[in-house]
Amino acid sequence: MIRIVMAGTAFSVACSLQPLVGQDPVIHVLAQFPALILAGSLLGGRFRLPQHLTGPTLVLALVSLAIWMLPRSLDAALLDPVWMVAKFVTLPLCVGLPLAAAWSHVGSVLRGFLKAQAISMLLFLGFLYTHAPMRLCNSYLVDDQQRLGLGFVYLACALILWWIIPVFFGQISSNKKDDDNDVSRHRIELR
């Protein structure tokens, strides 16, 4: 029940940002998009996905996200009401929900690959938006486009730190008692 309320809250935040997305691409891409994806992922965390559907589900999520990263899609979402509705439907249901449903079945190597791919794509988009000699999105000014590019770079750096800190300092466990039980169970099995 709490996940549904939190998903509804994230979706409401995304809807409340809609009047501002025409003025600022940073709000559009780095605030509204994540809020919509979060709404879907909060709903998708409870789904029990069969193992054989993990691959197609990840492909659906990654292709849908790639489509929404195109400057043409950003322009269309601002100018065409059909694209705007498609944004509010596809980001939660075709990106957030499938990613959350499939993530538990994904192995550590594939998770690492997807994280590295996300970082490299954010850095590439940051470079593209900051160094393009002309406007990529017709709805936004060049200065706005450059701020969005810097936002992509800052987000990539934040994700690098977030994902690399557990490598050096260990995983932070919220339930120490369960970890102790796992260790003691393994000790009993080894004896």
C-alpha cells in the first residue's frame, strides 16, 4: 500500500512539473522524467517476473528510454498533446515498471554493464548537449541546452560516486541481524 501511495506521489510531482517543462529542459529531463520512472519502478518492485521474460523486459525498458532521450522526442512532448500523454504512459509503464520487475533477476555482471552503460550514455549526452554548435531541441535555447548537458555530466558523476562507494567501503546493510544469521548459517554448514 505504501508503494502505491509513493508511486502516486511521484506521479503527482511529475504532473505538477508539466507547466514548467516548456521553460527549462533541466526540469523536463532531469526532474520530470526521473519522477515518472520512479512512479513506475515503485509499482514494478512487487511484480514477480518469470526468469525467461527478464531479457525482453530489459530490452523494452532500454529502448523506451532511448527513444525519450532523443531531442526530437523532447520537442514532440512539448508541442503535441499525444506525445505528452505518451510520455506520461510510457516512462512509468515501459521504463520504470519493467526495470524494477527485471532487476532482481539480473546478475551482477549485467548490472555492472548496465550501470557502466548508463554512465557512459549520460556523459555522451552531456558532451553532445554542451558542445553542439546548434540547437538540438527546437523548443529550448542553446544556453538551456548547455545547462542540460552539464546536468547530465553532474548526474553521471553522482551515479559514479553512488555506485563506487560500496566497492571501497562495503555494502551498507539495513538489517544487521539477517547478515549475522547468514554468516552463522554458513559457519554451521562448514563444520
